[in-house]
Amino acid sequence: MHKREIALGLAAVASMVAAFMLRQQLSEERALTAQLRAQISATATPPERAAPAVESTRDASPRPAQEALVAAVTPPAAVLNATGRKEDWQTRQRQLLKDPRYVAALRDQRRLTYRLRRDNAMRLFGFSQETADAIVDLDIDSEMQMMTFDQASSGDDMRRQYEALQRAHDAKMLALLGQDRFDRWQSYMETRGTRMQVDRFRTQLSGVDALRDDQVEPLITALDAEQQQMQTDVEEYRGSLNWEGDTTESSSRFRTRQLEIIQAAHKRMLASAGSILSTSQNQRLAEMLKADLEQRATQERMESLRQKVGADSDGVN
């Protein structure tokens, strides 16, 4: 939970915009979460323990704070299809959280998801196993509290709930780590999305192009600055649009402009990385970013068609 992310995202707490560059990396976590929730929601019998997540070389949950909130209170599509309305799912979820068996299974699942965050706490920061476990447990506690938020609340009420939860989380983390270690951990967590991006890039390189250890942190710093600017630009443009009434036109304009913002950010990333990477390494980064943008553009086309089909269906009815 980080103040910079919260400042960018709380105004659009119901939106997943700020996490658009992380969706591909989050797929493993969401699939695992959906599997567990679908299993439990589909039956009244005690849930089984979730299967371990697929092993990965990165933290499987590097999402910003507002993304954590959205994920915690938004039903997976598979569950929503099985249970009906979103409100029904939320009521069901709050009921399940009163069941110690469900809570235990959910905690086990989240610990598996966060296992690499735990490993990094020990490997990168020298935290003890007990401290690393406590960090993960505090994050899980906050997620589970988010799940109890009343979605019928106003935006202001939701923001107040979230800010109170964030303050409580930070106070507990500070008491656990002390000021110096708390500050260092916060800095790490604020860049974990970019760290994942660099980690993914690193796995694509080999031979003479292999990323050296001394290139990693400077590259993370350079790319993260552009990621933050990109998120700010997206949020500012989103806030400039009219979202009252029929939002079809605003949605279309937003999707188009969002892709332009991403493309501009990618150009800045390559320019910033130019002094850190070799020419061939920078070319490989350009290829990865281009593929990411193409994937995003495809997703936006699919979403546009989905909305059009939905509008046409409403007109027929």
C-alpha cells in the first residue's frame, strides 16, 4: 500500500486503468484466485486447499494498491457467471469470509501467490524467515479486509475505508520493520511492477546480450520513472472526459488516447534505457515493448467490439 499509487488511483477505484501494463503478468495469479473462488462458491462443502501456483521467477502479484482493491472486491468472471449478479457474489463472499475453513484455504492460496515476494524479502533485504512471513501475512490481512468493503458505499466512503486500512497496514509494517527497513521495503514495493517488467525482459536475453547485474537497478529506475508518468497521463486524461450518461464515446476516445500515451511512454523508455543498455539490448527491449503494445491494441479492439455488440443487443431488445 503506497501513497504515490493511492494518490493516482483512488479517484478511479473502480477502474483497472492504472494496472493495464501489469495484466499479462497478473494472469497466473488471477487464474489461481478464480479457480479457488469458483470451487468454493460452487459448493457448500468445505473447500479443498488450493493447488500450488506455477513456479515463476518473479513476484506473482506486483499490482498497485488500487489494483489490489479492485481485485479484492471484484468477482472473477467464472464465479460471476455461476452465481449471477455482482451484488449476489459480494454478499456470498462476505458470508464465506465468516467461515474459518474458507479463510484458511484463502490464506493458503494467497501465501502461495506471494511466495516470491517472501523469498525476495529474505534474498534482497536479508529479512529473517519470520519477518518475511509476517510481511506477507500483513498484506493478506489487508486484502481480506478489502473483501469485506460494502460495494454499495459511495466513492467517498470507499476511499475513507481504504485510506483507514492503508494507515493501519503501514503502522503495523512500520512497527515490524522499523523506519529504515520500512522505507527501503516501501521503495521496493513501489517499483515491483517495473521490476517484473525488467525480469521478463531479462529472461528474453542470452549470450552477449544477457543483462548484467549492474544494469538491473539503473534500468528499473529509468523505466519506473516513465511508468509513473504514463500512469499519471492516463489518469489525467481519464479525468478530463465526461463519464455521465452514455459513456460509449468517452470510452472510445479514452481507449484511443490510452494507446497513444503508452506508445509515447515506450519511446521515452527506450531513450532512457539507451545509456544503460547496449544497442542490441535496446533493440530487444523495443521488440518486447512493441509486442506489449500490439497485445494491448488487440485487447482494446476486442473490448470495443464487445461494447458494440452489447449496445446492438440492447437496441434489438
